[in-house]
Amino acid sequence: MIYLHFESPPTPHFIAAGKALYRKGDRHTKRSNIGVFDILYVLSGSLYIIEENEHYTISENQLLVLSPDKTHSSYHVCDRETSFYWIHMGFTGAYHESEHIHPVNRVFNKSLFRDAPFYISLPKYTQLSEEEGTKLRSYIEPLLMFYINKYENQTQKLHTTLNPLMQQQRFLNILNILNLDSKFSNAPDTLASEIMQYLQNNYEKNFTIQDLAKLYNFHPVHIIRCMKNSYHVTPIQALTTIRMEKAKELLTTSTASIQEISEMTGFTSSSYFIKQFKAFYQKTPAKYRAELKQNYTE
């Protein structure tokens, strides 16, 4: 899975938003280097998007963030009526794409007279929970400025009661829903950062806090304290989060069995893996995958 990491300040900002209704047989317009991030969130139906060489199927309650400097288009027409929101997002700072859920190479200059940098980390492509989807829709609706109706072949301009500052406030609420880095704080601790990077690179391995202590030549209590000070989680809690995100990705993109995915993400027991997954996402891995398949085939 790919993550977009935005070094802030400045923060990403809202430009425009709209809602579109596509007929069966319609396709998303091809665009290149549009200069803004294009966030697509599907309400019903499916969009089939290719960006460079990556193919994405965006179905109900799924979201994709398209990059400003790449080419994207449809690789397949809509196979049924499809309704979705789009949001154009601007960003004037530095950002990068990574397979790591959490950026670890950071520069901190804490001072009363300087900005304290932090990261906003968004998933490139994600399935939202029902609760997240409900919140997201409530924040997007007041931002809508356009309605594209393919049946009538017209674009209607909508009236919004929000002033520009209120629009940005709403948009920050949207970012907060999607922001993965909000799970962790940004305190500058080199040891904690190194451990986080190690966990991200070795999540499939079986190790304990004692193994980490031996690896970094620190007492386990010190390692736990550093992680909690920097990320508000223990090393094991951070590892579990990383494993769950990877498991979710494999359930979405691979045909591997539940047993195979549990082993690929570092679990020695598939029953414990299922228990942990359900605790994170309120559904078993099998149910999560079944719901994805249902969305694809409806």
C-alpha cells in the first residue's frame, strides 16, 4: 500500500469539491499533470482508474487520492450507475510517497519562535469504515460547489453558505479522518524513530520487546518509555497496527488465504490474527474480504 506524507506546515488546503453522477458506460476523463491532488470518494457503483501503471477499482465507501504530477484516466467504463464526490486539494510544501505507514526520517527544530513541523499521512487508496464514511460525507456535503450529471450532460454550479475560512476548517476535518499519522505524536526521539522504522521493515518477523532491547542495547523499560513519549504507543502496539494495515492491504489486493496472510504479517496463530483483526476493524478478515467482493460484483 502507498501512503502520501505531507510535511507541514503548510498544510494541504481546499480548492474545490463536487458531486458527479455517471451512467453505465461513462468513464472518468483522462488528465495529466493537473497541478492539484484529486480525491475521489465513491458513494455507489464503481470507478476504474489507472494512474501511470497502477490500476484501482474504487467502489462504495472507498477513496483514492490522485497525484498532481501524474497521468490518470479510466481503464474501464462504469459497469453501472456510479455516484461519487471529488475534491481538489492544493499543497505548496514538500511531500513524498512511501510504502511505510509512518514517516520516520524527520527533522525537528522545536522553538518558541519557529514552526514545529509535523506530518499529515494519507492512504493513497483505502476502504473506509461505515462510521468514517458517515463523518466524511457530512463534512463534504457543505463544501460542494458543482454537480455533474451525465444523464443531462450538464454541470450545475451549487451555492455554498461557507466562507473561505469555514471551507478550510471543514476540509481540515476531512484530513483528520484520513490522517494516519494522527495515531502517533511527533516528539523528536531518534531511538523511537529507529525502532519504528525497524518495525515497519520487519513486521513479518516474530520478535519480543527483549529482542528489541538486545538489538538496540537499551533496557526494555527505556525502549517502551521512548516509544510512548514519541508515539503514545508501546512497540508491540505499534507493531500490531502496522501488521493490521498490511493484512488489510493483502485482503484487498491478493488471493492469499486467511492462514497465509496471518503468516505473512507475522502471526504464528491464525485464530489470534482473526481476533486482533476483529478488534481493529469490528469484523473478521473473512467478512471484510466478502464485503469487498460484494462491492465489486454488485
